[in-house]
Amino acid sequence: MTETVTPKIKMTGVRKAFGQKVVLDSFDLEVLPRESVVIIGGSGSGKSVSLKCVLGLLQPDEGVIEIDGVDVGKLSHSDREEVNSRIGMLFQNAALFDSLPVWENVAFGLIQGKQMARNTAKDIAIDKLAQVGLGADVAVLSPAELSGGMRKRVGLARAIAGDPDIIFFDEPTTGLDPIMGHMIDNLIVECVRNVGATALTITHDMPSARRISDRMAMLYKGKNIWQGPTANIDNSGNDYVDQFITGSAEGPITMEVFRP
Amino acid sequence: MSADGDTGGRAGPLELLRRVGAAILSFLEATGKLTVFAMTGISHCVRPPIYFRLIGQQMIDIGYYSLPVVGLTTLFAGMVLALQSYTGFARFSAEGAIPNVVVLSMTRELGPVLAGLMIAGRIGAAMAAELGTMRVTEQIDALETLSTNPFKYLVAPRLIAGVTMMPLLVLVGDIIGVFGGYIVSIYKLGFNASAYLQNTWEFLQVQDVTSGLVKAAVFGFLVALMGCYHGYNSRGGAQGVGAATTNSVVSASILILVFNYIITELFFAQ
Ligand SMILES: Nc1ncnc2c1ncn2[C@@H]1O[C@H](COP(=O)(O)OP(=O)(O)O)[C@@H](O)[C@H]1O
Ligand SMILES: [Mg+2]
């Protein structure tokens, strides 16, 4: 890591609690430009919360979040919107607008955020849908008519529609069959490479994490307890990471399961 | 049961004070949150960009599709008003006052209040359910990541449509209600048609109608505000959305009755 490169995303000492429950506790992470980083961690460990803090959907209680070297916690609402216009996000359950047809979902950021004409935006949307393997016939359907895998792909098309610098993926493969999951992974790798974006993905699906990441970080008890290149994940020398990737019930990670 | 009684007995005056204090504090907090929400919503109604397409959609939904509900409600209200006042007034040979009673009650009170309550059930509930679902399925978060302010996109169009459409609905409701009273008076109670109409107009003042329309605008605002507020802040899946829907209807209905009194006091108290 050279000193001169400004990280695309930098989280320093981020803390977020909901009432008594501390979800993130001095969490640190750096993502370099054009890098694909995956955060792994168990369900409910605060992975989605960490992304939402970067997006400004949640305000961290403490700590600094920088995007391109700018402290986003200090931005005005309109500057924040400008930063968000360079970020694409695929939500865990796609979060498609069910009052709008598929193409308008994909074109939404272009029409509303970038004030593009509807016809131009529609052409781009159909183009992006083709990139994720969906035909123009799907464009006019409503999100309720789609299967889970198709919804994810539409969500992906919406995330890349504005050619963002940074793309977040929240559990892109969860709830999909292995083949569809593999397809989504390939699309992610392709899309990120095509638009030359920086990607931050959160998942607990290890095969998927290996396929799409350059580097991995593990979130446990609100902290980044290990990070390193994906190639090193099997000899991390970290018991927590070892337990997580083997999925063993025995180890230092204890699930909060009540035993009578 | 006896255990409950014991706890109640042990809770001394201090405990009571603590509970009352906590209730007052949480009420003040909720009022503050609601006020900030309302102010933010209003400020986005006047600042560009303004989504005319969405405002139009909401106007059609509130104004046009509510016409049957409001029309039927006010029609029967006007009819029963004529019937009931006849029973009462006939004892004092004051049947001649029926046209006035019908038109004043409709324009000042029943038109706006009945329409407001029906709209709270029809529109407020739908707004809370829609925004609540959008909240729990992260669609509102998605709006923000797509550089779209949810207040501007979701709340402002509903507030604008509520404030502008309710007076129109109430105006139509007033006319239908007076017509209902007319039908009963002419065909059932045997009034003279032209005398009835003349009596209706003679005592009606502009203020009677405008006060009703001002009420309507305020009620429209309250219904849209409560629908948006409870929907926007809903939490925790389908159950949370259900609670938001119920809360929006109940709170809007209560606020309508409270503000009905306040506005009446402002217009007519000497
Ligand atoms: N808006 C919220 N209000 C209260 N608690 C929340 C909220 N969002 C998340 N949490 C809590 O934070 C914890 C982490 O959630 P999340 O980040 O969604 O987990 P995951 O790692 O599975 O994505 C969970 O225990 C959840 O209950
Ligand atoms: Mg999550």
C-alpha cells in the first residue's frame, strides 16, 4: 500500500449503537480505488449497518467516514446527494419500487437524480437490463411479477445504471440457488470491471466471497478482526476466520443460542 | 391476578409520579417529532424540484376516487338530518327552519367532518400502508441512494393533494347533502319545493361555506400528514405496517374532531 493513494472509502473508529445494543464498535476499514472488498460476518453482526453508515442512511455515533478523502459526516444534504449519485447500491432484498415498472426502477436515478429525459433513460435502462441478462420484455413487467433471481438482477441493473464509482452489494447471493448465485457473482465481477468501479460487498456466502473479492475483512462483535488478500484467507492464522470459513460449530465464535 | 394487585399496592405515589412524568415526556417527544416532520414536509412542498406527475396522481386518488364514498355519506347525512329535525321541530310548529338547519349543518359541520373521517379511513390508511411497506422493504432507503429526497418524492405530493382536494370534495359533499335533505323534505315531508330552496339560500352566508372549506383543507392536511408520518416511521415488518395504518386512522380522526372545534371557535365565537 503506497502512501499517496487516497482510499475510496475509509472508515475510522466507527461506532453505532441502537439503544443498549452496540452493533459497530470502533470499526475500521479502507477500500482502495478499483478494489473489490468483501466483508464477511455472521447474520446480525452489523454488516448491513456498516454499509448504511457509509451511505448516510444511518448516522454513526462516533468515528469518521471518508469517501475520496472527504469526511461525509460533515456534508450538507445537497452535497451528500451529490456523493450518493456516484454510488450504486444493491439492497439485500433488491428494494425495487413496486409502484413502478422494471425499466423505470432501473432508470430511476437517471430520471429523478440526474434529470435525464424519460426516453433516453429508458434506452439506457434496457441496455443495463441486457447487461444483466434480462430482455426488453421484462422491462415492462412490474417487480411483483419477477422471481427472486430476476429481482436481484434488476436491482443490480439499477445499481450500475448511473455508471457509479462505488458499488455496494448487500448479500447479493443470499436466498438464491447455487447456480443463480454463481451467475450473479459473474455479473458482479463483470459489471465492476466494465464500469471500473470500486466494490464493497457484504456476505456470509464464502464461495461467493472468494469469487468476487480481491480482499476480505471479517466483522465480528462490531470490529474488523482480520483483513487480507483473498488468496490468504485459508491461512489467515485467525481462529475466528478459520471457524467462519469452515462453518464449524466448534470454535471461538459462540452463537447466542439458548441452551436449557 | 392477586400478584397484579400486590404490585399495584406497592407502587407508591412516587412510582405514580414517575409514570405520569414518563408519559408526559414521551407525549412531548412525539409532538416534537411530528412537528419537525410536518415542517420538513411543508418546506419541501415549496422548494423545487416539484414532482407534478406525482401530485397529479395523488390528486386523482384523493379527489376523484373518493367522490362515491363522500357523496354517499353526505347524501344520507342530509336525508337523515331533514327527517330528524322534522320530528323535533314539528312539536314546536317550527318545520320552516328545516332548510336552514340542513344547509347550515352540512356546510359548517357535517360536510367537512364526515368527509374528513371517510378520507382518513380511505386515504390516510392507504398512505400509511404504502409508505410503511416502502420503509420496511428498504424502498425509502433506496430512494435516498438514488439521490431522491423521500420527503420531496413521497410526503410533499401527498400533503399538497390532501390540502387542495379536500375542499373540492367537501364542496361537492355539501351540495349532495343539501340535495339529500331536499329530497326527504319534498317527497316525504311534503314541503313546497321552491319555498324550500328559497329558505335554503336566504339564510346561507358566505362564511358558512368558507369556514367549512377551511376546515376541509386543514383536515386534508392532517389526514395526509398522519398517513405519511406513521408510514414513514413504521418499524418491524408486516406487524409494524399494520400498527402504522391503525395509528394513522385513529390519530387523524381524533385530530379532525379537535381541530373542528378549534376552527369553529375561531370563525364563530363572538
Ligand atoms: N434501524 C435499526 N434499529 C434498531 N436496530 C437495528 C436497526 N438496524 C439494524 N439493527 C440491529 O443491528 C444488528 C445488525 O443488523 P444488520 O447490520 O442488518 O445485520 P447483518 O450483518 O445480518 O446485515 C441487528 O441485531 C439488528 O437488530
Ligand atoms: Mg444484512
